[in-house]
Amino acid sequence: MLRAALRRLAGVLKKRQHEDDFQRELEANLQFHIDDNIRAGMTPAEARRQALLRFGSVDSTAEAVRERRGVPFLETLARDVGYTLRLLRQNKAWAAVAIVALALGIGANTAIFNAANSLFLKQLPVADPDRLVRLRWAGANDMATSSGDYGYSGTDASGRELHGSFSYSAFDAMQRANQTMDGMFAFTPMGNLNVVVEGNAEIASGLVVSGDYFRVLRVRPVLGREIMPDDDNPSATSVAMLSYSYWMTRFGGDPLILGKTAVVTGTPATIIGITPPGFLGVQRMGDTTPADIILPLNHEPRFSLYRNRGVRANQPSNWWLYIMGRLKSGATASQVEGNLNSVFQQAARDGWKIYFDRQSPENQKRNANRTAVPELRVDAGGRGLYEIPPDTVTVIRVLSVVSGLILLIVCANLANLLLSRAAGRQREISVRLSLGASRSRLIQQLLTESVILASIGGALGVVVSYWCRELLPWAGPLSGFDVATFGFATGISFATGILFGIAPAFRATRVPLATTLKDNTRGVTRSRNFLSKTLIVVQVAVSLTILVSAGLLLRTLLNLRNAETGLSPSTLLVFQLNPLLTRYDQPAALRLYERVTNELEAQPGIQSVSVSEVWILTGHEIITSLNVPERQPDPVGPIHTLLVGPKFFSTMGIPLLQGREFVPSDNMQASKVAIINEATARKYFNGENPIGQRIDLETNKNFEIVGIARDGKYANVRKAADPAVFLAFLQNRIASMSFEVRTTADPALLMPQVRESLRRIDADLPVMNLSTHAAQIEDSFAQERFLAQAYTLFGVLAATLAGLGLFGVLSYSVVRRTNEIGIRMAIGAHSSQVMQMVLRESLLVVVLGIVLGIAGSLVANRLIATLLFGVASTDVLTLGLVSAAMIAISALAAFVPARRASRIDPSIALRHE
């Protein structure tokens, strides 16, 4: 036993002696390299630094000795972190490049996550949002004479469109029959309202809510009190709540605002409370602006701009309200459906019967076959009332893929950088391995370095993401610390560190000890070079895929801007007036329209003025059904409609092919007239002359066709010239007016002049959306412009990273092959031949990446195929131009290493180790 103990002690002493001898030998060799560097002209500090970088630091040797003896994991991890920070300080330039690349890659992905979180994951900021449900309906609906949705409501399980509007009588009936919810509430947007507080008028967005709105949501005001059921009594005094953002921006957060009177479209309301910050309402998550002023639902007729339409709560066939509720404990959405579906359907039938009984015998006969009743649908409402539109979902998915590819390029680039650094640390790693450190321990050290690097980049990436999210239209309002964002950034930083660090870590620790400790043979250079070039191929392929998509989207934007629309918007000035905001009645509104027209046409630089219901090519469209009584008694198809004023076609630059324009005498007292476009004449009149013939529309009948206008695009540039009918603006009730002003010069220069003219006419009448028509059309391309800019930015970033990666690989390759290049030049190779050799090496890698990138782009561009206009997803010109650009970028990245290789002095190269 004593003999065994002595043997173990002798072994330990021998091992310790071996370690001490090895360390002394290592230090002696290190000093030899320092002395050699000093003789070469370096300062002592520079000589020591270069020797440490070349040979492996004494600190790392001592570290390897300690590793062999064994230390606790946490102590090892702490030592790894400290060692990594020292390495980053020693290589500031390299670390800065890596951190910036990581910040951009992680920041872009975090910004996209923020947007997706706001749209798809984040719930309403209320108590127990999981217990909220939304009520909608699906199926054919013959019970409503009017209905509408203010947002996309999606489809049910069978693919039928869902709708969210209900009549007040249906809401009342379901509220009385409710047995499965703790409460229900109804609401509807009011649009823009004229709000006057202490003599200061301002346009504000409005919302009317039932008395249980805040109680059911469990939202408490930050100041004052909320609207209660007693406030929603039709006979109660009107009250109002302000949103927190409106209170801060309009009133500077003044707490004395409570108790003051806000005059809303002529009706006074006492301000009683302020909603909490961050509460945006329940319409849809991702909306960035809540309603400015909230009013009781049953007081809606007092504040309505359209008093002539009557009290909508007394119109049981008018479906205009949106309903949500809170489940009782243990109740489910399906139980709510079972409880209320029959009640809802009966209320719909009763409402239709009331409307039907009030109609004339002729209308009753026409509507006798209207029997379809929709079905109630109840589902989770924790994320708001509306669904996310499909085009927004597509954009988010596309950007998620692109930002993920950018991060992949960053990882590939950093992996290449780490492989380059690993080649310079082979002696350090060999020393550790020779002294007994396990390969797994060294991999842990190298991965710790990668993760710390990624963590620093991720921290800066969070800052980048908060800057980027302001550029995203659906990201929601900026807020303070966000747990989901922090968690995502932390997770993606850790995953990124592992992703770009794992391959270099395994490659760096697989070294031949015998040769590495004896000389400078690079045992892993061949396999390392192959892996580096593989990563470059991936970077080039991904970069080309993104750049091709960017090119297609840029061409789409250019095609949209240059598309033939049938009108000339370049010298058009537009603005909107809503006389109802300041309580103009119909005769006064007509006089206002006439005065504005005459006043502006008298101004220098203005050629003509007209008005329309909405502006053409700005995304608005109104569709109804058309009858041609002489040809077919039933509706023959849908048609776009637009109310326009006199001189509309000459002002817009739309030629009339036959007939006449509308004139001021086409008013309420005159026979109803209409103008159709060529598409309508072709589709519904089979080559006959339609002038003088009569048509019926679903909402009105007996229009005489007095003109045919040349085809032009109607709602937006993407759609073809569909059948359209134009009706006389003066033969309809006037609400909001959209003016078009044809100028003889740059319309933007006339904006102050127009605004001053309108102020002289009525200083209290707000002028809205004063701009050029070209700018309004450009705004309708917002999504296409955003995608083109985002793809271009991502593409340029990806190409730059790929170029830097290629530069790094070739620079390392030139250094590795210095001896070979010296031999070639010593036996007669010219500088140009050496340069060609290096460029050819890079070109082969780039061409392979381009081939793979073209194949990838043909697949990836299917994601954006529906967003393109006037260009195919397989466009050869775009593929060719982007490929040429990628070759040019790669050639530029390869030029410097190739030039350096061509200038190597053979005599120095032959002595290169």
C-alpha cells in the first residue's frame, strides 16, 4: 500500500516537473521570438504583442496548467468570461466589426419580432384578456339594409367571411338573454369630429361606447372616472373621456381639464376622465393611435355629423355596432354561441320585419325573397376585435425570412472571422491540449467567446430594433422595458453565438499536436479554407436572393409610378372639407361648395376646380349593382360608382368621348343623370350607343346616361379600368367634399394661397389633407415603397457582408500561400499571373454562389409574387443585373488581396514560415 502511494506521489511529482519544464521551454521560445522581433526593428512592447499573437500567450499556458488540475464550473466560466473580455480589448478593430454586424442582424430580427408580437401575440392591456370574446357573424345576410366593417374580420372554419357589425336591437336582445358572460359592451368609431374646448377648435377622432365598456374591460382611468351605464342613458347629460395621448398632446397633461366642457360638433359634453396610457381600445392590436375622445353610445345622435339619417339605434335593419364580452368563470365561447345564436337570429328577423312592414307594396314585392339569416360566431377577443389583413401577414412573413437570412449571413461571416483567428491561436490551443485540457473544455472556452460577442451585439441590437420599429407601420407604440422583446433578443443572441461559433470551435480544437508544437505548420488550413469558401458561397447565394427580390420590388414601385392611369395628376392640388363638422345644413353646404369653387378659380395659377366623393387612385372604392331596365330586369353586375361635380372630367384630364359633362344645373330639382366609362358601355350595351338610355342602381334608379368617358383606373393603379358610373354630386346629399384643383404650375407652390383663400371664406372650417394629387397617389404605394426600401437596405447589407467575407478569406489565403507565391514568382511567374490566380480563385467561389442564388431566388420570389406589378418573379433582366452587380462587388473585394499577392517580394516570401 505504501509502495502504491509512493508510486502515485512519484507520478504526481513527475507530472508537475513535466509541466514546469514545458512551461519553462515555452517561455524560452516566447522570449526567442520577442528577441527576433526586436532585431527586426520592433519596439519591445510591439515585439512581445506579436510574439504572443504568433506563439500563444504565457497566460493561456498557465490557464492550461490550471485546467488540468481541475476547477469548479462557475469559476471556470468566470475565468472564460474574463479571458474573452481581455481578448476583445486586444483586438478592438476585429471586435468592433463583429459587434456592429451582430447588432444589425439581431436588431433587424428583433424589430420584426416587435411588429409580429404587436400584431399576433400581444394581448389587450386589460385584466384577464383571455376571458374576452368577440361576437361576429358569418353566412348570407338578407336581414340588413346597411352594414359595414371598419377592419378585416377574417373567415370562419368553413371559409365564409366574418363580419362584426350588429344592429342595436340585436345587441339589446342578446344583452338581456345573456347567461354565459359577466357583461357585454358595444361600440363604433365616429370618425373625425370637431371638438372645441375653451374656444379652441380641433379635429379629433371619436368613439361611442355603451355604458359597460370600461367595466367589462376592467380598465380604470388614470384620472377622473370612466363612462358608466347611467351616463349611457339617452336622457342623461353628455359626458366625454379623453385618451391619454390626446390629453398629453392637446392639453399638456393638465389635470384641471376634468370638469371642463368640450363642444363636440355643436353639442356640449363634460370631460370626466382620462384613459390609462397604453390603452388603444379594442379595435385591433397594432393600431398606434386610440380614439381621441370617447362618448356614450346612446348619445351618438347628438354628436353625429349625419343627423339627417335619423337615430340608428331605432333602425333595427341597420347593422352598425361592434360587440364584445367577458366570459363567466368556466364558460366557453361555444357556450356563448349556444346561448345567444337563436336570440341573435330572431332579433335579425324581427328587425327585418319592422323595416319590411314600413315599405311600399312595390318594395315589399321586390324584397319578398329575402330570407337568409346569418349565424353567430363567438371566439377569443384577447387580442382585439379585428383580424390581421392577409397582405400584412404576407409582408411580416417575407420580412421575417429576409431578416433571418441577413442574420445567417452575419453568422457565416463571423464564422469565417473566427476560423481566421483560430489559425493564429493554434499554438495556444495545442499547449492547452498537451497539458491535459480536454477538447470539450476548449470548445466551452471558444463558445463562451462567441456567446459573449453575440450578447454584446444583441444588447446593441435591442437599441437598433427600437429605432427600426419606428419604420414599421404595425409595430405599435414605443414603450419602456418589454419582457417579450428582451426575451427574444436574449434567446436569439445566445443562439447566434452558438451558431457562428460551433463550427470554428470544433475545427480549432482538432489540431495535430506533434507538428503544431514543433513548428508553424498549419494543420487545419486546408479543411479550414474549404469551410470558409463554403460559407462564402452561402453568403453570396443568400445575398443574391435578397438583391433579386429588392430589384423586383424596386421595378414594381417604378412601374406603379409610371403606369398609365387615364388622368394627369402632376398639376393637381387636392384637399378635403367637411361642412358637417361645423353644422352646415344642406343648403349652406351647397352655397359653400359654390363659393369655394368661384373663389379658387379666380386665383392666379388655378385653371379649374371640381369636387368628388373620394379621390381617384387613392385606394377608395364604392361598388353597387347596375340594372339596365330595357335589357334585363335583374341586376346585371357590380359597378364602381363615384359622385363628382361639374367640370370634374376636364379638371382631372379625363376626355369625354361622347355626350357632355355635369353642369351646375344638374341639381336636386333636375332629372337624374349619369356618365359611364368605355368599359361599362362595352360590357352592358353590346356596341349600342348608350347616350340617352337609362340605368338603375341598387341605391337609386332612373338615371339618364348623358356622357361616355375614356377608360381610366379608378381605385388604385394595380386594378384595370373596371366598369364605372359617375353621378352628379349636386343631385345627392353633400357630406365630406374632396376638392380637385387643376393648376398651371407646381401645385405645391399654391398651397399657402389656397389655404388663405379658404380661411377667408370660413376661418372655423378645418381644411384636411391639403396636398398634391401625386403625393396622395404615392401614399397609396406605401406598402410597396416600404418593402422596396427594406429589401434594398437588407440586400445592400447582405452584399456588403458577403464582400467583406470574401475579402477576409482571400486575405487569409494570400498570407497562407505566401511561400507558394514566392516560389512561383522566383521561377518566373509575373505579377499579373499571380493576380489572375487570386481573382480566378475568388471568381469560382462567387459564380457557384450566384448559381445557387439564382436557383434560390426563383423559389423565394414566390413569396412576393402577389406584391409585384408589371414584372415577373423570374425576370431575366433583374437576375442578370443583380448577378453582374454581385460579381462587381466580389471583384472589388478580391482586388486588394490579389494586388497584395502580386507585389510579394520572392526573397522575403521564401523565408516566410
